[in-house]
Amino acid sequence: MEEDIGQGDVTTLLTIPPGTTVEAEVAAKESGIAAGVEEALTLLKSFDLEANALVSDGSKVKKKTIILKVAGDARTLLSIERTLLNILTRMSGIATATNQLVEKVRSSGYKTRVACTRKVAPGLSYFDKRAVMLGGGDTHRLHLDDLILIKDNHLAILGSIDQAVKKVRSNVSFSKKIEIEVSTADEAVEAAKAGVDIVMLDNFSPQGVREAIALLKKQRLRNKVLVEASGGINEQNILQFANAGADILSLGELTDSARALDISLEIVKVRKSKA
């Protein structure tokens, strides 16, 4: 709100008489998954506006479904309208996109988890990750302290997978899982032998994922690790990756390029100014 309002909503202050109260409805203009409802209620109530949710987070909504009813000071509502809708439309868009992929995978008989990445809008990590969860997806890491994830640039400095894992194992708490990013099937085997919990196959093709998993099985290592595939996965090829046998499929596009769900706020009743 500080970012949006600046020194004040000059348009509203110059046009709307003080003391004017209104009733408004927030409605979906297309079908999708509602997300950000609890956050919207928190925002509205923090500005002393009356707000009631007609749907819950994570529920499916159709076009014209009323999500929230709001009542209170007109100046206040108009000043926070855009921020309110930004939260709802972005979170609902991410939840909808996530749910579509999750349902596509599940309906095809796969138990593969669909996860997001840390490719979120700066400052919106909480909202983006929660939206993925409400859409039925996995949030992956919420913060850098959630999981040890050794990536290519860590390895470029340390030199080898085995050395990197040993360095971590000698210092990390038992409570932290270790994941490592690999670029070949042989590296996946090396990582599993080094004792990691999760192997991330980075930018592998579906066939490459299948071959890496086959090699892990041949070395009797498959049951010792979770396999995550990441990079280049989208709605068109996600079933090919699921069929390849990965346990987790992570997609940056869930949060870095999700289309907002169309949601609007309309004033439905105006009361005269008290002034």
C-alpha cells in the first residue's frame, strides 16, 4: 500500500466526498481457482472495511462467481482497490495454472509431484508460493535455509560432487535434506553414491530422465534418492516427463510467467455523504 498510494490517492480525494460509504462485490470474470482470499480479507479488515468471503481459498469458481462482499468508507476502498485485486488476480492465476497441471498429471495416473521454483516476483515469494500450494502443487523451498541445494555454480567453485557433499555432510544438521543439481546420468549416479537425498536432473529431455533413472536402477541406487526433473517442462510435455519416472517435476513458469485470473471489483450500492 505504501508503494501504491504515495502521498495519497489524489483522484479519490478530489472526487469522493468524505463520509461516503459504499457496498461492493469482488467477482471472478472467468473460471479458475480462487486464491488470496484470506490475504484479501486481512487487507480489507486492516483498513476497517467490512468484508465477507463467499468462497474459500483453493475452491473452484466459475465466471461471475462473487468471491467477496465489501462495505465501508468509499475513499478507503477506492484507494486500496488495485492492491487488493493485484493480490487476488495474481494468486488466483498461479493457483489456476498449477491446478491445471496437477490435474493433468493425476488424471493420467501418475503420482508425480508438480512443484514450483524460486523464480518468483521480488517481494511476492509468500503470495506466489502460497498460491501454488492452494492450486495443489508443491512449494519446493520457501527460503534458502529450507534445504541444502548444491547447484552448478557451487560445483564450479568446489570442483566435484563428492567433495561438495562431504563438505556439507560434515557441517549440516541432521534435519536438513541435501539435493544436488546434475547435468548427466553419470553425475546422477555419483550424487546418489555420495549420499544425497534428492537428485535434480537439470535440463534433461524426457528420454534423458528415463535413461538416468534406468542407470540409477542398474546401480541399485534408485530407491535411495528422490529424482526431480527441472528445466524445459511445460504443459505440452509434462506428461512425457511424468512417464519418464521422475518423482518431482519443477516448473519456473508456474510463478515467473503465470497469467493473472480476471477478477474485478464493482460498487453495487452508494450511500450519500454524511457531510
